[in-house]
Amino acid sequence: MPRPHRAALAAVGGLTLVAALLTGCGSDEPAGSAGSATEASGTHSQRAPEATVTVFVEEDAFSPADITITAGDTVSWHFDGDLPHGVQGIGDKAMGLNSPLFEVGDWSYTFTAPGEYRYLCPIHPDMRGTITVEEA
């Protein structure tokens, strides 16, 4: 049988968690809003929501092969074909860019830092693309 003070601590901890969750549930912002308010100054700033750009992987090409996005945006590669393909970064800047091989499916990567990211298909090195990420 638990000691009374442990049971009381567990109950208080549970209530604290429930209160914290309920406090975070309400918002005056409309659903999907990307704005943030600063109460001290009374200002309200809007930031464009992050975007997702799709690159289609068909036959032996990335389409479009070269795209420009904003930091914080996501690129989704859509694989749909009979041959396996992947996305592998070229150079130090694109080291984290490394998908599994797909014949059919989707893989996404969110780019957080500005720069130029070059990539290729590890099986078909003539398939290449470049993603230019600009400041937000």
C-alpha cells in the first residue's frame, strides 16, 4: 500500500499536468494562424506559414530539378515509377540530405538554413537537382 504522502504527491502532479494541458488548449488565434502576439508592446506580427514544395521523381529525372524556397520550408520528393531512386546530398552543406531508396512513396526534408543544397540519386548519379534556400 502506498504511503499517504506519495499518493498526495502523485495526485498533485497529475492535476498540475492536466491544468498545464488545459491552459495550452485555448487560443484567440484562428485555426492555422501563423501569427504571434507580443503582449507587452501590444503589437501583432504575421509570418508567412512554411510551405511544402513537391519534387516529382519520375523515370530518370527530378522535376523540377532546381527550386528556390525560404528557410523553414519543406521539400517533399514524390517517387512513382518502376525503378528505385533516392535523394543524396552532395558536399558538406547537404550532408543530412539522405533518403532511403523508393520505387513508390514520399520523403520530405525541412531546410532551416539558407544556402545552396545540391543532390543526386545515389543509383543514377546523372539525376541531379539543386535547392536554393533563401532567408526567411
